[in-house]
Amino acid sequence: MTWLSEHLAFRRAEALEQKRRVPEAILQSRLSDLPPARDFVASLNSGHPAVIAEIKFRSPSMGVLRPHQDVEAVAQSYEKAGASALSVLVDTAHFGGELSYLGRAKSACSLPILAKGFFVDPYDLLEARVAGADAALLIACALSPEELKSMLNTARNVGLTTLMELHDEEDLAKVEGLELDLVGVNHRNLATLAVDSELSAHLASRLPAARGRVAESGLNSAKDFLRMVSLGYDAVLVGTAFMSQPDPGAGLARLLEECHACR
């Protein structure tokens, strides 16, 4: 069993239990009271590269990144430093996330919020939207083509932007013909947790049409950021490189300054 298959099995059991505890009808009743979602796609036009700065407190490959769950302080620090949007981990297992972090981050800043997790059921997206998400990650290798269609439909119905994460040719085949908001390439292999820094270049010319392209994982320097721009990516999603520093926002600010200096 790979890390991915183990985590997906856990998430499917967790989703079933959560649906039992809080019936879907209750979440549906709360949707009508929500304000419109913040425009996640438009936020990525605010910088080149735009940075989706991530709030996560643990990493499967590195363990604890930040011992204090100071969600609000990190969100404010990122916004002040020039982040275009935030990504917030919600998976408790392996990532130290919580669904409540979405609302906490949203109340602390004006940036749009991406719910990042291994979502396996349309119910998960309802939960994320009610909790404060403006967008949600969908991982192609974690879902069947039929499940991807269902998840995309649910996301549109509740007003969530989606970021479709791809890893290989099999993922490309899965999403062929689907209408996508944002498409991302994750350099990290979710089965082995190894990073392939060339994957974004390998897939760049074959990515499906979308309103924006995002490069994810293993990006640590201004050189990395600018290389992604040269390959046609509109944004980078970065978490570990910032969250492992005493002040995540200061780390982001330094990298953005280096990017400007390199132009």
C-alpha cells in the first residue's frame, strides 16, 4: 500500500463518518446564508508570478513545520508580504489541518482562500464552502473520471473555483474534455512523496485549457519561481519553504524581492 492509497482510504472513511454526524441537508441549508466567494482566479492576476501562500503545520515528508497553529497571524503575514491568495490545509492526518482553519484565515485577511485536502466526496466540497473556502483543490489521481465530473459539478453549484492537480499522462487523460477553472502540476509524487522538478516542464505543452496554470511543490527560490513563469505558469503554490521559517510572510517577501531583482 502506498502513502496515497493509505491516506485516501482514511479520508473516505472519515467522509462517511462526517456525513453521518452532519447530514448533507444541514450543509445545504447553510449555503444560502453565505456571502459570494472571493474571486480566486482574478487574484492570480495580481503578480507575476502570483504566489498562493500555504498555511500548513505538518508535512508527510518533513513532519512538524510550525508548532503553533497561529492561523490568523500567518494569514496576515502572508497578505502583508504580497501573497495573491492563500492555500489552507484541512486534512488532520499527516498535515495538522482543520476545517475551521478556513474561516479563521478568511476572517484575518482579504485574500481568497483555497481549501487544500484530499477531497473524495462531493460532501467534502459542501463542507469546505460552508467553512469559508472560495476555491478547492481536486487531485486527479485520487479520483475516477466519473468522480471528477461529479466533484466539478458540485463545486460549480456551490460557487467554488477548482484547482485541478495533475501529475502524469494518466491524469491528463482523465480530465480530457472537462471544463476547468485552474490547472496545476504538482512536482511531488503522492505515492512515493519524491519530488520531480522537471515535471512542470514535461507537462507544460500538454496541459488542458484553463483560466490559469499553477505550479506546486518543491519551489524554494526566486530562480524556481521565474522558471515556472518562463514555462507558462501563472502562479506558484508554496508552503513548506515559508512555514518552516520563523516568519512565513518575511520568507515570502524576501523571495518576491529577489524575483523583482532578477528581472
